[in-house]
Amino acid sequence: MSDQIQLIPGNSLITKTPEEGRQLAVKMARLIIKTTQPDASVREKLRPIYAEDAAMLIAIGQTVATEFATIAAANNYWR
């Protein structure tokens, strides 16, 4: 891949609030998809398929949850 994708935006998991942490988790999950399938036209073609597949949508949710758990731990759970 010629374009390097920064998988941790800003090279930090530290966020001010849990809401910012959740937004970062979503962004990181999206970057994983982009890295896994770098061809934008293929991602566009696949989007309608997973948009109507409950199992795939649950898997996406699990990916975001895993990213959020990592971010929450890095932020000492905002305590």
C-alpha cells in the first residue's frame, strides 16, 4: 500500500471524555476496514451486502466495542 493509514489518529488513545473515546473507537474501526480492503470501489460494492446482514452488523459493533474498551483502559476509565 503506497498511502500509509494512521491507525491511531493523532498517535494517541487519550481522549477528554467517554464520548470522544467512543468516536475514536468508531474511527479506528473504520480505519481497520479501510486497511483490510484498501480498494474504495470494492468497499462501496460490499456496503449494501453487510448493511442488510445482521450478523455482519453485530460483528462491526463488536469491533467498535473492542476498540472502545482499549481506549477506556488507556484513559483509566475517565476517573
